[in-house]
Amino acid sequence: MTYDGENELQYRGINRTICIGLGGTGRDVLMRIRRLIVDRYGDLNQLPIVSFVHIDTDKAATQVAGIRTGSTYHGVDLSFKEAEKIGATMSSPEVTMFVQGLERRSEYTHHGPYDHIGIWFPPQLLRNIKAVEEGAKGIRPVGRLAFFHNYQKVKNAIETAEKRTRGHDALLLKAGLRVEAGLNIFVVGSLCGGTGSGMFLDVAYSLRHLYGSQSARIVGYLVISPELYGNTPSMCANTYAALKELNYYSTPGTKFEACYDIQNVVFVQEQRPPFDYTYLVSSQTGGEYEILAQGKLCNVIAHKIALDFSGELAPVVKGNRDNFLQHMIQWDKHPRPNVQRYLTFGLAAIYFPRDTIVQIALNRVSLELVTFWLNGEGQSPDPVTLLEKFLIQYRWHTDLAKKDGLTTRIAEAVQESNKNFINTINTWRSKLDRSIAECKSRDDRNAICQQLPREFREQFRKTQPSETESNRGIWLTKLQQISPNITKELQSNIDDFIILLLTPSEPNFSIKSTRDWLDALHHELHNYQRNLQEEIANFGRMRNLEDLEKKWRDSEQLIQDIEQKAGLPFFDNKNSPVQTEAKKVVREVYDLIKHNFQFAVLQEALKIVDALQKYVQARSNQVAAFSTNVENLKSAYEKQERNLKQLNFDEMSGEAIINNEDIDRCYRTILPVDDFRRQLVLVTAITEPTGRGQSLASFIDQEHTTTHQLQKEINLKVDSLFASRGMNIVNSVLPVRPFFWELEERLLRSKRLTIKLSVNTDGKAQ
């Protein structure tokens, strides 16, 4: 059997890792590490042996991304999960209980519940300490107090994070990674504020207590540059005090002691230094170069930590660090010898900021998307034309000149024996007319005169007005009962058309078109309301039973007068006049009954129109609120593009080579002109889970949809759809741009690059 050594799979060693961030600086570094993992492996889940824990005394800090690109990167949400966030806070009642417990220590016969804190907590702070929920306010003892108070929570989160790194050997072997023995724990924070400088030693020694016997390597990255945070006297004092404590416990012959939990007896005694490797990170370098932004320094630290588990240089970095061990255990040659257990590092690059260019291009896609949402594409449709289309499409009116569709719909909606009112009343009238026409003799006429009042009364009662259902006519009751259903149906028509207008694939799509159409519909309903009010005024009033009886009395008297008139013997010449009068009264009663029904129809139509006006106004307000959110989002994207262009790209030490043509080319690669609308329609699929397809109408029903929530959903969708396309942009303007630099600038840049690139490995801090 032949063996081809060149085809042998080369595995790269990697250690299980826990990254612990303290305070805002720790959060910012951890978020950047997570971004680097996504950049290299595609998803955080693809490197499960790296786990994260963020500890902060500000309960709102974990909700902030901490990086300019936001919490979404390449379609992956970088935000910390609940298990990765620890709010090391104390509420006002908890602080009050703590203060009272320390003030009453003399009353306890045995140990008090806070004795383990009282032995080190400055008593002068007891008067002023408030709730610890918005940071430690730059006070180191408050930061340490928060750690003690939340020790069990911190301990459980770290142990859970460590467990998450186990059991992934087979998965990583497929990716060419071999999990090596040992555990790396990185602790990152600033010594300038109150949170990091207050708890960094306790975090380190708690880790010693938990994993000190398990081949764990604890590495600290501690920022010591107050000038990056405001350079106040308290920050300088915090940094100095923290370094003094660090130096003390790093000196052989010292012992750290602390009791973190009296109830569970967690007592730590440790003679070893807090960290196996301690990096003191400053914004200063040995040359002229200086890092002026806290974000850039966080990015440099993140790149350095990521080299341990996500780069080909990892073995070199580890080797260099291990080579310093023999020097770190020696004392320096100062007349008063000091330990040399501190390291620092430098990192710089000449780079093409691909990610930033892609981010600007993706931001521009998002900007184009919300602009498309607001205004659509091309000229906006005529609102009147849209209104007429709606009225015909949903059969609100069949004749736009008469515009009587609503009253017709209401009238035809009520039925008796499967016949509507008009058909029923016409049938009734025809039946009476036939009976009258069939009269031949006086007896027939007398019979019809007895029949008519009963028929009139019976039929009139069906349209008799009343406030109570027991007295109200059945036709009028049915009208009142059917009106809510018709109202809901018409409201549903309005919603359906809104959904249509807010569906990007539709030709008339845009928020503007929707708002214009709603305004036109509101105006149409207002005019319709006025017309109905005029018609009701012309109708006068509802007819009652007295009106009916009066008509019949008048007609009955005329018929009697005809019958009593003298006639020719043997000739019955009274039949025709009686028939004429009888048919006349039937018609009048028919009109009276019809009057009541039509009057009721107009009244119900007016109620429906009033309800529709309110509904349209409510929908208009919702669409306007959504439009405002989108307008705000548009402004946010415009501002973000300006900010991205003004930043030192990639927040990395070194020189970014970029050209606006690269941004434009990346944008056109992501969103080609000939595929513009289809792609934007595709992005709007964020609305599909609502069940309304790709319509933006789903957002107007969400009363609490904020600009932030909307932006987050858009960013996730845009990143997942388009980020990979931008990764193909690799051509920079490096061969071209230097020729446009002035000679002095070229010399200055060359000097800077020489300085930056000369410091690229670990070194002892002097």
C-alpha cells in the first residue's frame, strides 16, 4: 500500500477556552472576538470550545453591542445569550440590608452575615452607597462588593461556560482542529474604572480556586490607559491602586485570602500570582505611534486573543509566550529588585478593510430598502385612481357616478325566506293588486276592504320603528344585526388593500401610496357621510302606525262614499272606482313601508360610514407611525454610513487601504441595478412569519415595533442574504493610491508603518 504524505490531513491544535469580560471594556473585547470567530468560521456554533462570560455592574450594558457594526455580523447575531451575561448588581433593598448589617455588627453574638465583606469594605462609603445597577461609578470597593454579592451567580455562569466547551472533539476534527489538553481562560478588563479594577483580582483567584488543579492557564489582559476613558484623577488613582495590588500578589511570599460565601463556606487561599500571564495593555508604544480610541485598543486585544485559537500563528504566539517563562520568574537588576511577571504586545497590519467596505455596502442596501419601502420605485400612483380601483375591486360601488353601493349592499343583506326586502314587499303588493283586480261584486269589495287593513298592519309592523327589539319591526332588527358584519367585511376590505399596497412585489407598493390612498378614502367617506346626512334630512322621519291608520281611514271613507252613491239599476258601476282607490292606498302603504326600510338603511349606512371613518383614521395613524419609524431608520442608516466612512477602518492599528470605488463596486455586486427590485422584495421576507406574506402591513399592527427592533430584523436579513456576495471584493487601490499621496504624507505614512510593523509579538513590559 502506498502512502502519500502530502495528502495527510494536518490537524491544528486548539485548547478549550473561556473568555471572561469585565465591565464595558471586557464586553467590547468579547464582542470583537465573537466577530472574528464568525469571520473565520462562519458561525459561533462552529467553534463551540470557545465560551464567553460577560460580568458587569451596569444591568443595561449587556444590551449594548459595543462595536460600530452592531450586534449582527454576516447574518449572525453576536449578542450575548442569557447564560453568558451576569448582572453583578445590587438593588436598593439589598444595599440597605448590607449597610444595616455592617452598622449592626456589634449586635451579633457570633459572626454577622456580612463580616467577610466588612473586613475590607471602607466604612466611609456606607453613607453614600446606593443601588448598584448602573455601574460601580468608578469606585473600586463597589465593584468588588458587587462581585462578592453575586459570587454564586458568577461561579455558576463560569462553570456552565466551561461545560459548554466540552464534548466537541469529533466536530472539530472534521474542521481540521484537534482539541488539546488544558483549558485557557482569558480575563479582559480595564483597571481605570470601578468594575474591572474592583473585581479583577477576585475573578482571577476564583478561577484559581475552581480550575487551579486542572491544567488551566489563566491569562489577564488589563488596560491601563486612563486617557482613553476621560483621564480623570479617579481613573488614574484606580489604575495605580489596582497595579499596586496586582504587583503585591504577584510577588513571591504573599498570600491572597478571601471568603466569598459564608453560608456555603467558599474560602480562597492562594499563594500563586493571580494570572499565569498578565498583559498590561496601554495606548502608548515605544515609538511615536499612539492608539487614541478605546475601540481600536479593544480590537487589537481581540485580535491578539483570537490568535490563540483562530489563526495559523497560534503555535508561534504560544511558543513566544512560553519562552518568556524563564525570564518572568527572575527578579530584575534594579537596586531594589522587582518581579518581571508582566507582558505586553504590539499588533499592526497593512490591510484592505474588506469587512468595513462590505458593512458600508450592506448599510447602503438597508438604506435603499427603507427608501424603497417609503417611496416605492418610480412615480407614485394617483390616489384617486387607487381609490376608484379599490371601490370597484371590492364592490363598494358598481356605479361610480351614483355611488350607492353601500346602501344597496345593506338592503340586499337582510332576507326573509331567502328573499330580500324589495322582493318580499313587491311580491306582497302584487298579491294585493291581484286580489283587488279580481273583485266583481259588492261582496268581493267588502271582503277586500276587510282584508286590506289586516295586511297593511301585518306588513307595516315589520318596519315599525322602536327602541326595543320586542316592538321593532323584524326588517329593522335584521338591519341592525347585519350592520356589524358588513362593517367588519368593509374593514377587512380596507386591510386587504393596505396589505396589497404594502406588498413590495405589487406595482403600486410604497408607504407613501398607502398613506395617500388612506387620505383619499377618508375624504371619500367624509363626502359620503355628508350625502347620507342630506338624504336622511330629506326623508324627514320614520312613519309610525298612526300614519298608516290615517291613510287607511281616509281611503276607507272614500270607498264608503263610492258605495253609498246612487247607481243605475242592474248596473254595478262602482267596481272600477273602488278598485282604483284600493290600489292607490296599497301603493301609498307600500311607499310608507318602503320609506321606513330605506330610512333605516340610510341610518345604518351612516353608522357604518362613521365606524369606517374611525377605522381608516386609526389605520392612517398606524401607517403614519410606521412611516415615522422607517423615516427614523432611514436617518439612522444615513448617519451610520457617514460614521463608517469617517472611522479609522476596521479599528485596527496599521494602514487601511480603501477607495470609494471599492464601496460602489461592492454595493453593485451585492445589489445589481437590473435586479434591484427583486432583491429588495426578497429582503422584505422578514414579514413572512406574520402570515401576511411579504407585506409590510404586519408591522402596522405591532404597536410596540420600535426603530431598533425593525433595524435589527432588517440587518439580520440583509446580512444573511448579501454578506457573502461582498466577500468576493478583494481588489484594493493599493497599487494606485500611493501615487496620489503628497511626498510628505508618503514619508510620514512609511515611517508610521515601520513603527507599527516593528512591534508584532509578545514582549515583557518594562
